[in-house]
Amino acid sequence: MTSTLSRPRPAPAPDPRPPASRLRRHLPTAVLLAATAALYLWGLSASGWANAFYAAAAQAGGTSWSAWFFGASDAAGGITVDKAPGALWPIGLAVRLFGLSSWSVLVPQALMGVGSVALLHAAVRRVAGDGAGLLAGAALALTPVAVLMFRFDNPDAMLVLVLTGAAYALTRAVERGRTGWLVLAGALVGYGFLTKMLQAFLVLPAFTLVWLLAAPVAWWPRIRGLLSAAAALVVSAGWWVLAVELWPAADRPWIGGSQTNSVLELVFGYNGVGRLTGDEVGSVGGGAGGRTGGWGETGLLRLFGSEMGREASWLLPAALLLCAALLWWTRRTPRTDPLRAATLLWGGWLLVTGLTFSLMAGIIHSYYTVALAPAIAALVGLGGATLWRDRATAAARCGLAVVVAVTAVWAFTLLPAAWSEWLRWGVLGLGTAAAAALTGVHRMPRVLAAGVLSAALLAGAGGTAAWGLATAATPHSGAIPSSGPQGYGTGPGGMRGGPGGTPPSGAPGPGAGAAGPGIAGAARGGGTAPGTAGTGGPGTGRGGGGGPGGILSAPTPSSQVTALISDGSGDWTWAAAAVSSMQAAGYQLATGAPVLAVGGFNGTDPYPTPEQFRQMVAEKRIHWFVGSSGTGSISTDSGGSDAALRIAEWVEATFPATTVDGVTLYDLSAS
């Protein structure tokens, strides 16, 4: 018998059914998107500001158009975040329209998640039908790291949305060789660059291969279309970079994350080659170190290990198996076969991005794996639905059985016994039974076959769904969130830790407490200030409740401290200054007034210099200096600037200190 996988599948024709039939057809899709919205919006405000670093930038963008355009951390335009502002623009607009709240900051992220699921469903459905689209969309929606990021205000939500949109546009382009859709794909990837810089370009090898191999047009139109898409990408990604580079440096914020106030340095250094080699100047910690560097062990099994396994790898073995099966069974189809083209698209996305994450020695966090989630989900949808459709063949049935069994065993491995022992064994038992039944499903009555299919889906989705729901039920805050229930988080580099995670070996601790004179000197010697990490905003965040914070978590200032800093803040350019962006963000969000982030996110950017800071103080532009700024967590071992530490030393030696609720404040208006 000839497998239906070997026959080319034409693009879907217009639906000739009456409107009532089309409505029934689209009802499952509507249910999927409604359920996704409920999952991502449910109890969203419990996370407060989530990542206060980006929430403060959204607050600034909602107040100042200049801060919005450049992605500045404060409305006065002192220093930018350490990324391009593409992900901040919609949040800043939401804050401007609806006012500052956790909802105005986080709801746009949830809507990006719903949009990503809708686009993935549409892309897969065009190739493999309604069932495949629903399976792919549900797999993405329930991936734990997707649940985490679409309920959080990191740039990753926007990155996934635009890259999934680009993959959909490429799918449309390859159907009939339409250059317009290809140009749209290039423009969306370019916007992905403005969201998370060079990471967006990891999909380009797969996109290029698919267009050149599968587009149903001659070679020259394919090359011409590719050049047009490349031009769209360059314009979409480069216009903001060019504008910032040409803008007079004195009239814009300092470029956070750079040592020379240059976007190009940020692109190719701190957020570029440094991420691969580990040699990031001004990095918070980690650094190069070979296979077991400060950001975790590298290697081909990194995505399966305890560092990242529970974020996005629940269906990764299934995706790899199904990708291999589809490529083998479509090896003799015509060049333009849409199923093989889709397999190459999503498989190439998964391969290039997965290998990069596995081998990079620089800064990496477990939540980065959300960039793998669309590709994994698409391959599961394409492969699972296609093999089920072709279950009359022994190869398809055995393939499905192997995939279900492997997925159940992997879920059993990933689920912590201390969290839910019954779920582990339930998934394993159901998966084993469903895998066995699948080998004979072609001879079963329709009702019994539907039961076997339901059991296989439950077993395959049991682990990822349970962990995803637990993620949605858990508040998250700080700079490095992780999926799962309270107490099972991962820390920097994906290292396993307690609630909220712990830093990797050699990286600075997350928090520093209220500090008096001498703290900067202790920091220079490698000491750590006392105290614990705080939350990222109002409400209870993951990792504890309240506290002074550090460079990885924002402080939650008391009402007395907030009132003191807020008093007369309108008379100053900055109501206060604090070392590191997270510290500044906590006080800025509490007071609503601009707070200067001395040294940028890591406290190692050379802005402001001690001379510039003294000039600002002399001009009465800064009122307070927060002494509990977490300077004990700052390390200049990676070659970053020590300007922030020298500023702290000068302030401590020059100005009178006032301690309020354990926070030391220096009045810079005093003589």
C-alpha cells in the first residue's frame, strides 16, 4: 500500500460549504483561542509588575514620547534598556492609553500569546488540515515556558509573535510563489530584531532554504523574491538603529548595555557575539568558561537537562521523531510539496535555534526556550495529524505508538515525584496503554479508535498541560522567571534552584540589603551586601515578599520611603538615583517620578561618569541617592565600568545619610 505521506498535498481550496457549515468548522478554533486567552489572562495581576525593569521603561514611555522611542528606563531619558525597544512600544502605548497598572503592562503580553497561537494554527492548518492546526495551537498554548512568557513583560512574547507571523507569511508565500508574502515575512523578522536583536535571525537559514527549495516558481523569481525580502528585513531592522546612531548623543539617552554609547556595540557585542562566546563586557556574571561556564553546562543535551528540561522540552522528543519521520516519508515527493516544505521550515527553526541555545557559552536563561515552542508545537501538529490520517499503514501506526510512548516516559522523567506522584504514574500508564492500542487502531470501530486517540492525546499532553497550568497559578517577578509551581523554579542559565532560582556558580547574588557608608568599598572587594531579594512589583512575586531587592529583583519601598522621594519630585529632573536598573525601577514605579539608573542594568555601564554625576548634582537635577542600591552584587570582572561604584563612594563620603525603614538615602540637595 502506498503511504498517503508520499503524495503531494495541494494548497487548500476555498471552502464551498454554506455559512452554517463554515461556522461549525471554525468553532473549535474559537474555543482554542478563548481557552488560550483565559489561561493567559487568569489571575494576571498577581505577578504585579512582573519584570520591573521593563515595566519601568513602559511607564517612562507612557509619559514621554522620547523615552518611548528610545526605550529609556525613565521619562527624563537617562539611559535605555539593554535591548531595542520593539517589545516596549505596545506596552508604552497601553500605559499611555489606560494608565499604569499591572494589567496595562501584562495584558498586551497575553494578547501576543493568543495571536501567536492563532498564527501557528493558521500556518499548520493550511498544510495539514484543521486537526493538525488545532493540535499545534494547543501544544503551543500549553507549553509551560509559553504560559510563563505570555503572562510576563519580557521581550520574548513579542519575539515569538512576530517570528510565528513571519512563518505564516512564508507558508503563504511558498504556496504559490507570492513575493508579497515573502516580503512581509522579511519585515516581520526585521521587527523581531528590534525586539531581541540577533536572536530573531536564527530562523533565517530555515526560511531561506524553504523558499529556495519549495517555491513553485523558476530560479530567477525565487532569487529576486529573496532579495526583496532581504531588503524588507534590512529596512525593518535597521531604520531605528540608523536613527539612533545618527542622533546627537547629547540629545538622547545613553544606550544601556554598551560601554561606548553605541547601538552597534550592543548589537554585535553584549547582545551578539558575546552571547555565543561568553565574553560579554559588563556582564552581570557567568562569563566564558568552556563546557561548564558560569551560565551552565553546554552540550547537545542541554535542552533535555535539569537546566531547561521543564521549560519547553516536554514535546521535544516527539517533535524530533515526527520531523525525521516526515522528512523520510516525503523524500520522493515533488520539490514543491507543502508538507515537506513545512517540515523543513519548522524543523530548521528548531534545529538552528536549539543548537545555538545548546552550545552558546554566554548569558542564557531557561525562559529563552520559548523561542523553540512554536517549532516544537508545529512539528507535533503536522506529524501527529498526518500519521493519524495515514494510520492504515504499519509504519504510521508504529511511528505514532513510539512517539506517544517516548512522550509519556519523558513526562514521567520531568514531573517531580514530590509534586505529583499520581500524575507521573498516570501519564506513564495511560501513555503505555495508548501506545500499545495504536498498533492495532486501524482495525478498531470508529468509536473505539476515537477513544484510543483521546487517550494518546491525554498522555502526550498530560505533563506539559499540568506544568503549564501550575505556571499560570504561580505569580512570577524579577529578572529571571521560570515555569512551574512555587519551589520548582530555575535560576540564571537555567540552573535548578529554590523559589525564583539561584545564581550560577561565580555569578553575583540577586539581592543586597539596606546599606550604609562603606557598601561600595565592600562591593569593590567582591563582598555582598546583606539582605534578600525582593519582589518585582505590587503583590506577591516569586521569590519572596518585599525587601530591598538587588540587580536581579526590584525593591518594594515602604510608604514612608515612597513619600520622602515623591515629595517635591516635580522640581527635579530625577527624584532619585540608584545603582542598577532594577533598583531604580522599584523606586520609579512606586513614586511615579523618574529615577536615574546609575550604571544601567548591571551597574557596569559607564553612565553617568563620576564627573557627569557631580555636574548633575551641582545643577540640582537629582534629589536623593538610594544607598541600598545593591552595589554589593556588582562585579567588574567582565571588563565593565566601575563608574557606579565610584559614584556611590563619593556620595557616601560627601552627603548626609537618612535611614528610613532600613533604606539609606542621601540628600544630594544638602551642601
